Amino acid sequence: MAGFILKRLLQAIFVILAVTLIVSFAIRLTGDPAVMLVGGAGSVTEQDLQNIRQSLGLERPFFVQYFSFLEGILTGDFGKSFMGGTPVSMLIARALPATLLLAFASLITSIILSVPLGIYAAVHRGRWPDQVIRILSLVGLSFPNFWLAIMLVLLFSIVLGILPPSGMEGPESFVMPALTMAVILTATNVRLVRTAMLETLSQQYIMVARSKGLRDRVVLYKHALRNSAIPLVTYIGLQFGGLIGGIVIVERVFNWPGMGTLAFDAISNRDYPVLQGTITVLALFIILINLLVDIAYGLIDPRIRTE
């Protein structure tokens, strides 16, 4: 098991290095932040621009800047924002809790909806409830999250006026952003729960449990669902990692004060340190979650350790 964990850790470190290198290189293709800060190259001389680049540390070779950034990751120092000089770590510390809260709310909402619907579809396999649930899940997968977010704002904020259209102001402000993400997740999870339950319900021990006169509810939730939980927990763990990255657009639509909004503002301002730090932290969370899921799955199923 120690060798398995070490192998996964080495893979995670390699992925982190690859992601940070690609991010560091790619964001420098977006333009010159010195020009952005002065409002255009025509308003200042080249010497002025050079002085700004030097004050920001942009005159150094790329790999010198990159290794300096890696050193900062180890100490939690992502540099300072070009816009105002605020430490990037402070900006991330303010935005990250809002993103994590929204991600947890979306995931929990999806689980609450998808598990009962998936079980119901499996129990009524081939009949009209199963067909309706499968069609609805396909429709849910077809909705782009930004379009669904806009439709929810029009319905609940403009037409009905019962929910705030944007911002993070109390529990009611979570409803539309969490529901937007949960619809997409539920559409996928329903099909996964249905497939896992169908496979489990066909096992012999389920037939034995039913032959003993156990109630359907006990068979479904105590025996079938429990034995279907391993692939479900694994997928949901991986899904949470993807949710952290995919929540960026939804945050922007709802003006949610999280990592997505912070990243979008950094792109608009060509604020390299903020954008670099934001993407790196999101990538680290995704890698960490995937690593924990891999290790947990290796503990549950010894066959995985040999892969």
C-alpha cells in the first residue's frame, strides 16, 4: 500500500508541475500588463513601460519567474496583485470559501435528487417512470449551465421576484447557483445510480434477501444501495474535483464572490499573479481530491493497488 500511495503522490507532483508550467506560460500570451496598467502604449514612452515591468518583476527570464512562483507555492506566497498591490493569498483566502460552499451545496443537492430518482428508475426498469427519468436526465445534460443560470434569474428574480439575482447575501442566494450546477450533476448521477443499482439488484444475494421476506425498502436501501456505494462514492469524489473547476462560469453569471469571479477580473486586468494563483489553487484542489479518491479506492479494493 505504501508503494501505491508513493506512486500516486509522484504522479500528483508531476501533474502539479505540468499545470503550473502551462498556466505560467499561457497567461503571458494574453498581453503586456504594463501597457494595461497605463491604459495603452501610446500614452507613455518605452522607458516608462520598461520601468513598470521592472517594478513588477516582469523583466526577468520566464523560468526565473516560474521557479520563483514554485517557491512561493511552498510558502503560500503567490505574490501581489498588479492592481493595488494586495497579496494574492489574501484575495484567494477571501474567495475560496465562497466557491467551496457553493460546490458543496451543489453536490449535496445533486445527491439528494439523484439517489432516489436513480433507485426509482432501476426498480421500474423499462416502464414509464424509468423512461421519464431517463428522458429528463438527457434533457438536463443538454442544458448549458450559463443558459440555465440566466433562465433561473429571469424566472425567480425578474418574473417572480423571490430570489436575489446575484451576490452572496444569506441562504436564499445559494438557491439558484446551487440549483444550476445540481441540474447538470443530477442528470449524470441519476444514470450512474440507475446502472449501479440494476447491476446490484441482479445479484444472487439480493434474491436471497427477498426470498427471506425482507421488505423492499430494506432490500433496496440497506443491501442494494450499500453494495452499490463504492463506484458511486468514487465517481462523486472525482465529480467534486471537476465541479470546483466548472463552477467558474456560474459564479460569473451570479456575480458570486468566489474564485471564478476573481479569475475573470484578473483576466480583464491582465493581473498575472492573481490569475496564476487562482488557477493554481483550483488545480491543486482538483489534484488533491483525485489523489484522495485514488488512495481511498486502493484501500477499499486491493486489486487497484497493482495497477
